[in-house]
Amino acid sequence: MNIAIVIGTSQYETLQQLPSCKKDATIFYNILTKSSKYDDILLLMENTTSLYIKEKIIDFIQKYKNSNIEEFIIYFSGHGSFDGKEFYYLCSDYNSTKIKQTSLENKELDNYIRLLNPTLTVKVVDSCESGVHYIKDTNNFNDYLQKNQQNFNNCYFLYSSQNNQSSYADSNLSFFTKVLIESIINLKTENIRYKDIIDYISDSFSNDQEQKPLFIAQAEFTEKFIHITFNQKEKLKQELEEVIIKTEVIKNNEKSLLELVQNDSKNYLDKDKIILILNEIKNKINDFQFNNDDFINIDFLTNSKILFENLKIYIYVKLHKILHIYNSIILKL
């Protein structure tokens, strides 16, 4: 039996948003489903909070812990953090003051995998924008992964970056995942080995000084990732192109700040119209004639308090008349 977990975390509460990661996970999931190799695949993209992800992974592991697992693969696209001792898959509710609570600790994941005791364990980690802020020591991170591989019978670890470099992405896909997909499409064979993919990715990034993937292998190099027909490759190519085209359409439909302001300005009057209205209000007020009913007779023989109250009433009546004129003009617009 072969099983897989695919995680794509795009939305973060405290970190930079990664719109490409959800697309990464979607297309990688589709690749797995194109093959009849995998008996069950857990896809986590919509709700990627820490408690939800851990709960779903535990349920998935418990479901198969008594089964004979030949291969277990986990794919992750999102923010990742290496503190010098431990690697963390950061969840959407990540909080730097609660890193163990709001992320999936690699050590924790390894404990779950050991319950399955798979013949082959594969980790594909595209930790977008994780470089400068997180993975700071190439040798230290490399040593960590080398030590980590001892937990498994056989394993392949494919990490998108290895040192103080970022794992880059655009609005379409993460670059590492995009190259991985291209390797499946372009390799002139229907039987895709993990070693084939590693070699293709290595060559693709060989001249890239800003991002160099890291691979750890403890296996025979004969292990097959998937069998994919050339017709399926063509469909995968179309799917990849559609992701890019759809994103370009969205980008082209996005309006600049100037365009947004210009569109919104249509809801308001221009300067000339406003001046015309104000002048009309001014003329209406100047032409307005008060009649006797608008005035209040004031007995100057009464005390000052009564006089003051009558003045307030007169001022109120005058303002009310002016406001009425203004409203009548506005209602004509």
C-alpha cells in the first residue's frame, strides 16, 4: 500500500501570503492521482491551521498504522523554519512566540511516520521564502537532514533551498515545484524515478546563485515515483499552462491605484459641477425673501432672558430656511 499527504499553505496570519502554494499543492495532488500507485491521498489546503492539520494527519496515520505501507510521501508548500536544531512546517496561524503550537514539528511528523514503518519515506518540501529569515547555516541544516534520515529504512528528502537563500515563487507556482513538474513532463520515459527528478532539478538550478535545492537520499536510486503515460504528460503540460494563463488573466484584470481612483471618482461630482451648485445655493439664499411669518415679535420691554431665547429661535428659523433651500437643490442632482 502507498499513501500520501499533500499540504499547501497560502494564507498566514502573521507572515507574508503565499498564493502560489495552494496552486503547488493542487497540481502535485493531481500528479499523484494520475497514477494508480497511491491508494489514499490526504489533501490539506483550505484549512491549514495547526490544530486542524495535526488532527487530520493523526487520523490519517491511525487509519493505516496496522497496514503494510510500502511508500509514504509527504509534500509541503508554505513557510518553513529551521532554528538550528529543528525544522518546522509553519501553519497558517503561526505565531513566533508559540512556534511548537502553531507549526508541525519535523520531529513530530517523523514519530507519526515511524508508526507506519514504511519501506520508503519521501519528503518534498518547497518552503517558500524561508531562506534568509530561517535557514541560516548550510552545513548545520545539511547535518540535520543527514541525521534525520537515520529514522527511516529508505528515504528521499527533496528540499527547495539549502542555505541562507530564499525559495522563490511568483504568482503562478513556486519555482522548485514548477521545475519538478517540468521534470515529469520532459523526461522521455513513462517510468519516473526519484533519481530522475533529482537530477533534472539539480541541472535546472545548477547556474542559479540565489536558490540551490538540497537532496538527501538513503535508497537504491531504482525507486519509481510514478508511472505516467505520454498522453497523461501532455494533459499535465496543459494543466501547467492553464495555471499560468489563469494567473496572467487575473493579473491583467487587476487595476492600478490610479485606475481604481479614476473609477471611484465617477461616483462624485467634478470641480466645475460643484462650483455651479455652490453658486446656485448662494444665489438662492441671496434672492430669498423672508415674510412676516418668518420673524418673531420681540418685546424689548421684557427681560434679557426672554430676549435671548427669542434670538435663538430666530437664528434657528433662518438656518432652517437656508438648509431647506440647499436640500431642494441637492435633490435635483
